[in-house]
Amino acid sequence: MPFDVDFIGLSGEEIPLEKHCMDTVLITYTLCSIPDVFLALKEMNRVLRPGGRLIFCEHGKAPDENVYRWQERINPVWTKISGGCNLNRPISNLIEESGFKILNLHTFYNSPLKILSYNYRGVAVKG
């Protein structure tokens, strides 16, 4: 079944759309590098209609304390050499703290290089 897709290539902190106009927002590997991640998530929440879905696949803070300590150590340098990417953002917490309710969440390492590869994949709804 065909459907319309609108790609908006701009800053997530200021989405030029009306309030409650979108059914779904899809984000993949972007929350790590958006400077004001809370503002961007609040904008996504704003443009979603009530019950609208946020589909996400992101990398971030690892649950293993030793891995997380390494993420914290290298993040200042990593951010400078990787276009603003942060290794240590707690993605599911950020999503929930921005007014979403996570319906399903799958977390996993997608590579043996654990400091770079802890992933969060799921669906959240506008709270």
C-alpha cells in the first residue's frame, strides 16, 4: 500500500510544521549529534498528532558500567572528530523525559566494539 513520505532536512530543534500534523516521526542515528536533543524531541512531540508514533533506532549509553566509563572517557574527543556525535546519551530516558511513552524497546550491541555500538530500537507514542 503506497503512502506519502516527507523528508525534512534541517535542524530538529525547529521543525517548520504545524502542531499535531504528523502521524509518525522516524529518527535513525540522529539523537547522538543534535546539539539540543531535548528541544528536538519536544519539537517531534509537538508536530505529532495525539497518539502519533515516534519510531527510533539510535545508539547511546551502554548499560555495562565498564563500557559506559569508557564512553565517558572518550566522548569529549569523539564528539570533536565525529561531527558532534555523543556516545553516552541515554536514549530511552531522553525520549521518555520529552513526553513520549515507549511502547516497545529492543536494546543490543551491534558490534564487538561495545563503546560505539549500544543500540536502542523501538516505538514510542506521544504522551
